[in-house]
Amino acid sequence: MANPGYGKRSAPDQLRRTNDDFTHLPPREAAIAAYIDRLPDGADISVKTLAKTLPYGQCALRTALNRLQNAGHLRRGRERLESEGTGPRWITRSWFSRTARDDGWWASFARGDVPDPAPKPTRTRAHILLAALGRKAPALSLSAADCAALAPLLTDWFTRGATDEHILRALTDGLPTPIHHPAALLRRRLTDKLPPEPVHTPPRRTLECANCGLPGRPEALPGGMCRACRGDHLRQPSPPLPAPSVQAHAQQIRAAMSARRHTSAPV
């Protein structure tokens, strides 16, 4: 596995795995793609690490990864993460897609137009937090049935980014005394204090050229490579000559042709 925050990241909305996923690729690239596809997110898929496991050298692996990028299965780049306390930071990413994507899809993904679903909180986490309330506030001790009934309300808090500490403060601060019906009190607090939905901020991502590694605009990386590496230089048309220069050039041509006729005439 790579260091936390690095390594393989699976692209969203992929089709289910089948035996024909990589049959359009050459045998070597198909074998490497199938191996990477089965690695978990966060796995180190650098050339050096793959060379320690797969029967290919680093040069061959580098070429194969570039071909996977050209085929639409792989993109490498950087993503800006916002974190409290430490501020924003850029993380190196390697996105892999079992389903081949065209350049337009990857450009949309880099702009954040393609959904990148985050892991959804589970009922188990909500149930555990509710069951543990009694240790912090004995008056809020709940039965298993109460925990099961309140867990869906608490799951809404998780989906809106609330932390366990935030939820505990919201549920336990300023408790009335006595508490006759803890489940009813918690239901009211979970409903009335529900935080607002987070504002969606498009991700900051850049993709790198598969050949030279320089970052660029996703739409300027057809097949994962920049125009310079693909030899696709745009030719700029020469500016037109001014009229006086055109006339002078025409006179020079006419004079040269006249002199040539006089020279070649029979004596």
C-alpha cells in the first residue's frame, strides 16, 4: 500500500467486472490492467513497486502504463485537498478505470462534472454512537430498539459532514432534568439541530502528460499526452506582406524574366 492519501484511486461509475474487460489491449497491457484493477484503493501502483511483483522491468512497465493511459484506463495528476488546521495541500493521484474513458470524460472528471462518490456512512456507526451515549450521559441510555429507530436520523448527520464530537455535543449539551423519555428528546434534537447540507465545491485537479509528466489542461491532453509529445504542433499562418512589398517583389520577378529572355534570344 502507498502512504496514506496516495496510491490508486478508482474512477466512479464503472461497469461490473467481466472476463472481457481488457481484451482490446495487447496481452502485456491487458495483464497489467487486470492486476491493477484488482488492487484495492490506496495500493501503490508506481513503476518501481509494480516491477517487484510483476514479471516486467521498469522500462516495460512505464511503456505499458502510458499505453493504458492512451487507451483511457489511467490518468495521473494532482488533486487539491482542503483540510482543517493544516490548510489546502496538493496530493498526487493515479486514477484507474476498468471501463475505458475518452478524453472528454476525463476532462469532465478533472473539472468535477463527473460525480466522485464518497463512502457512505453505515448504520453500524450510527448505532454504535447512540448506544455509547449512556456512558457520557447516563440519562440518555437507550435500548437496542431505540438505537435502531434513531440511527437513520443520525446517518443524515454523517452525510452532511458532522463528526462524532460535533454530534455528541449537540445531543448532550444543556440537558434538562429530569429526562423522562430519552429517545423522544434525542429524536427532537436530531431533527431540530440537523446541520445544513454542505455546499458542493468542484475539485481542483490537474492531469499530467503520459510522456513528459508536465501538468496541463485536461482538454489539451488527447490520449493522455500533450500536443508537443504527440507531435501535434499547431502551425501558425505567416502574416500577409504589405502591398508595397508585394508590388516591389512582382517588379523584381518581371525584370528577371525580361533579362532572361534577352539573354537567351538568338544572335
